[in-house]
Amino acid sequence: MASGPISTTNNISSNGEEKNYTFALTVLTSLFFMWGFLTCLNDILIPHLKSVFDLNYTQVMMTQFVFFLAYFLMSVPSGKILQKIGYKKGIVVGLVTAAIGTLLFYPAAGIREYWIFLAALFVLASGITLLQVAANPYVAILGKSETASSRLNLTQAFNALGTTIAPWFGSLLILSVELKSLDQIKLLDSTSLEAYRATEAAAVQMPYVGLAAVLLLVAAVFALIKLPVIEYSTVSGSGSEVSIDGNHQSAWGYKHLVLGAVGIFVYVGAEVSIGSFLVNYLGQPEIAGLKEADAGKMVSYYWGGAMVGRFIGAYVQRYIKPGIVLGTNAVVAAVLVLTTMLTFGHIAMWAILLVGLFNSIMFPTIFTLAIDGLGKHTQEGSGILCMAIVGGAILPLIQGVMADKIGIHHAFILPILCYAFIAYYGFKGHEVDA
């Protein structure tokens, strides 16, 4: 890696010129796009696997459980990998690991064993975890501290661009295959059944092989370019220049970080829970009665709202305190989810899709508020926050159990509770103890 270390206390080089990190931020933005795309593709994979393997909601949510479990298990090892080989090489390793995971979809689809799909998802998510642990704090530090939250919102907007495109991509190439019910499958003769299974497998195989090729290409690019070296001294996520990294010997000692980790846990859990159920929810006769392929395309509105909201948030947070923006968005998101629970038809449909707009700024804002002032503990803090993404594994599974017990419509009570905590963190919980 070339170019001098990044000082987190200022943005002025040794010769007195202001440092320019435009190139580094631009190439890092591609990573946010890629992992957003890959993560959101799960929302399309879920209804496909549910139909193929005749799974209930609890069983099919194991896809999200395994995917996000990787964040919990691999965040600490990822931090150690970064300390040993550096950010640039760590990014390359993460991309290659993710590529291996996507390639495993080929044998998984060919053999048609659910557990192999789960194993492939775990490998894929392990690679994405390494990218997340590296890229989020890196972007927060590449520039002025007072605009860290705005900057991370901007790069996360391109993450949301990936999540917006993924449902269309998946709907066209995966859900476009007409899935048959278990009763229909039983009526097929052996030749027809084999032909159906082959078509079914190919619908998943080729898209993921193509994604593997793209990931390996991006890895090759990162292997060749030069990125600045991070040198942590003070890090601020809300504009403060005060470092409190001497107050505790571990990042775990900072209340605003720990509460921020809870915030990340419930936010990712709520966002993934809603996204995971959208195709099946919009297919309900009392909601929209859409076919799977059409419902999959509608999911783009949910993630597209997150993209638009992050571009808006990157601007707004230059003038309004991030905590206030976060708390306000959480309150509105909770009201929208409550609305979808109490209504039917198009009102319920658009209420739940609009949640994406207000989800938009939550992850990057919670992240930058949580690492505010951590200085030398920032790397450890980033690992803790990325571990908290395991909420995307646990909460969708819980909502799956609830959907099987009380119905998919009423199971949305879980995200409301999540948004209540996020509102607290935005208005009060993020404050840094002196």
C-alpha cells in the first residue's frame, strides 16, 4: 500500500496541502454497491427456496440466519486479519472469499440440497463481513470528522443502489421460472420432473456464477491500485474533535458504543425482516395478491427508498444533527409499520414499502455516532458493530416463527419494537460520556 498514513485528527498533508481522498472513496464505493447487491439478492432467493424445498417461514428464514450469523462469528477474525495484512489485502481476501461463496451455488443447485445452499451463503457472508469491517471505518476517516456521518451516508447510498437493482435482477433471472407446488410436482412423470428440476437449478446457478466473475474482477482491481494507510488517533462521528480513547482500556467500556451495537443489531434485524417477507407479504390476497416475480420487482421500491433517503440524508446531516435525524426517521418508520399492520390493500403495501426511505440513514448514522471519539479503539469498535449485524440472523428467524404462529401480517410488530430503541438511541442514547 502506498501514500502516507491517514491522520484522523486533520486532513492536511505534511507539505501543507489539503489531502484529497476522492479516488480512494470512489473505489471503496464499489464495495458498498457489491455487498448491498449480494445481501439483497437473499430477498429473492428466499421465496424461491421456500417453493423449491416446500419450507415453512421458520425453515426458510434459516437462509438469513446463516448469512448474518457469519457477521457474528467472523467479525473478530476479520479485524485480526486486517491488523495482520492491512486493509487493501484484506479487501482482496474478502472479495475472493465472497466469490468462492457464490461459486458454491452451482453445486448446491445441481445437487439440490438445502444445507449446501446454507453453507454457500455462510462463505459468501464471511467475505462480505471482512469487507464491512474494513470499509465502514475507512470511509468515516477519509475526510473531515464533522462530515463523517454525511460521507458514510453517501457511500451507503451506493450500497442501497445495489439493493435496489438486486430484486429486479433476481426477479428476472430467478423468480421468472414458474415454480410448482408440491402437489403439482407429485403429478409430474420422471422425465418432466427431471426437466423441471434442471430448469429450476439453472435459474440459480448462472446468476451466481456471473456474480463470482464480477467479484474476482473487482478483487483484481483492488490488488493493483494504491490506497492510503489508516493510522488511528482520534475519530469523530458527529463533528467533535475530542478523543476519549484514554477513558477505557477496551471499546466495550464506552456506553455509546455498546448502545450503538444494540442499535445496529435491531436496525439490521428490522430491515432484513421486512425485506425478507416482502415477496410473500405482497402475494397475500388481502394485501396486493401479486405473483412472485411481480412482488420481487416491487421489493425494489423498498430498497430504492433507502437509496434516495441516503442521498438526502448525506445533505441534510450537514445542517441537522445526525442524532435528531436518526430519531425522527425511526419514529416515522415505526408509524409506517403500524399502519401496514392495521390496514389492507394498497395502503398496507405502500406503507411497508415506504419504510425503506426512512431506514436509509440508520446504519451509517448509528455507526458513526457509535465510534465517535474512540480513537485508538476505533478498529475494535468497528468489529463490535459489525458483530451486531447478527441481528439480521436472529430477528428474521423470530419473525418467521411469529408468522407461522400468528400470521405474516401481525408478525410485523417485531420491527416496531426495534425502531422504538433506535429512536431512543438517536435522541438520547448516542451521547458520549465525558
